Amino acid sequence: MADIGTEQRSKAQAVASRLWNSRWLLAAGIVAVLTVYVFAAGYVVLLACAVLLLAAAMLPAGVARQSAGDAAAIEASGLQHLSGEYLAAAVADPLIIFDRTATIVHANAAAFAAFGGIAPGMSLSLKFRAPEMQALLDSILSGAAASDVVDYTEKLPVERAYRVSASSVGHGTDLYVLVFKDQSEARRIDRMRADFIANASHELRTPLASISGFIETLRGPARNDPAAREQFLQIMQNQTGRMARLIDDLLSLSRLEMKPYLKPGTEVDLRQTLDSVIDSLGPLARENGVAIERDFEKGPLDVPGDRDELFQVFENLLENACKYGQSGGRVVVTIAHSDDGPEPGIDVTIRDFGPGIPEEHIPRITERFYRVDVENSRTQKGTGLGLSIVKHILTRHNARLSIKSEVGKGAAFSVHLPAH
């Protein structure tokens, strides 16, 4: 009963407070009501105005401010109840919380997926034995640094490179956090860039050194030797042609990399395109003693794409078949509809019957400057970039390249193009 009485007194005090805070509103309202009464002379109007005035006075003052304050209070309450586990789970990178003894307190799902076999209560020093990780833990736990960063490589199950940052959690919590930022893709791109520069420099340096040597010979011992001069000039012309082809391929590859996701907007007739490719490479095929056979399916063979780029793809594949598969004496070009794979489309297969490609080389054959037989490739005036260009063009066309080969039985390069 005492509680009920107290509650009623609190309500009465609140009502009185609201009336007092609205005293000037009430005064103005009374004047307005009397004015209406004098001029309208209506008790009903007077009563209605009085009721509205009293209701307005009873409304809490600063409703908007109270609502904003209530919202802030609710938000603060929610943040107070939000645990560290939820915050750790919201981080996409592997995250581990540990205490002053370097014992794991909590690890998010990304950490479990990346490192496996970690659990609360496990020692970080035993889990990460690399010297750089030990030094990082010692630096943080000793208080020598509030935060620190090291590079760490996880060897198993696959090699991954991480940038690891460590810092304390708040003040006086005796908790610390490790965050692992995956740098593997960035490192792979850096290695590819370095390899590309090294390979390109090597490919250009070799013919330049050859030309420089022949120039010195022509200025010296072979100055008055017409036969030697003619031979050396022919070699120099071949070397400059090789450099020109290499530069053209580099520029072509660069242009393609600038627009890898550009969607072609025209239709290409594969029958007509392959006929043009075969006709253009007819002299090369005859020179190498290779017969090109057609096996085209009947009916329309149209696909969305860029004709010039697809012409470059098939020209490159057919030229390789004529050069490196010439011992087989023939090359078969096949076009057929295919229902295999995630979407229907058209397959173009160029098959030779030459020496074939060893299985260990197939996964890397589309890499820049990668060659199965370096000497043979250079003899055939290859730059090592043709299949890399093919791969980039097919990526633009949402197409794919598959390679099947058996040593001694030739190789088949198949291009799957989506129909629509």
C-alpha cells in the first residue's frame, strides 16, 4: 500500500510540474478563451477551448528532446550488452584475443578456418612458433609497445602470407588482440610482375646482344667480306623481327588487361571466322607440310563476341598446331554445339597429331613466357605470349580454354564459347 501511495504522489508531482512548466502557455490560453467568450458568447465554444488548452498544457515539455535522449539511452544500453565475441565475429580477417599469459581467450570463425586446431585455453607461443611471432608476443606482453606489426607466413596446409598486427584491448583489461591480414594475393601479383619484367628484359636482351655483336664484327673483321656481311645482316633482320613481334604481343596483352571485363556487343559467325583463319594460314601450313581439315557442324554457328579478337585466338591456336604439330602431317578444326558445362554453347577444337605436350606442362602453358621447349619455340619465332593473349581474350568473352594431350599422339585445344 505504501508503494501505491508513493507512486500516486509521484504522478501528482509530475502533473503539477507539467502545469508549472506550461504556466505561460496557460496564461496566453486563458486570455484567448476569454476573448472568444466575449465575442462569440458561446458556452460550448468556451468549454471546448478550455479542454484543448488543458490537454496541451498536460503534454510533456521537450517531447523531441526526451525521445532523442531515450533513443541514445537505448543505443548505449545495447552497446554495453554487446559482447566481444559478436565484435570479433564481425571481423572478416582472422582475429585472436589472448591474455597476459599468451593464452587464447577467443578466436573468430575466420581464425578457425585459417589455422584450424585452435581453441580457448591454447598457448599462442606453442601454436605460432615462428621467431617473428614470438618476438611480436614478447613485445606486446612486456609492454615495450602498445601495438606492433610483423609479416608471418603460414606454411600448411597451403602457404599463406599474413601481415599480423597486435595491440592491447582497452585499458586495464589485460587482454590483447591479434589480427591477421592476408597478403597472399598481393604477394603473388608482385611476384608475377617481377617475373614478367625479368622475362621481358631477357627476351629483349638476347636479340639486342646478338645485333650488337654482329655490328662490331661488320665494323671489324668482316668489313670487307661480302658473304659474311650478307649473312650477318640477315640474322640481324631476323632478330629485329623477333623484337618487333615481342613488342607487338606485349602491347596487345597490355590493351587486353586494361579491359578484362568489357562485354562484346556483336555477333560473330564462327564458320566464316574459322574459314578466314584457315585461308590466312594456308601458306604456313603448306610450308610445314601440314594439311588443314575442316569438320564444321551444319546450321548457324553464331556467338556473341568481337570478331577481331576471336580471329586472333583461333589464328594463334592454329598457327601453333601447324608449327609444333607439323610432324603429324595434318590438323583438324572442329566446330560443334555443346551442352556440356554450366551453359550451352559452341566448342571450337583445333587438334594436331604431333609430339604432344607432357602432362606436367599443361597447367602452366598459358603463363606469360612459359615454353615447353625453349629452343624449338624460338626457332619457330614464338614469343611465349600467344597463349596468354588467348586466355585474356577468352576471359573477356566469358569463354574457357581446355587442353588435352598425350605424348606422341598430339594435342587438342578446345575453346568453349557461350551461345548467348
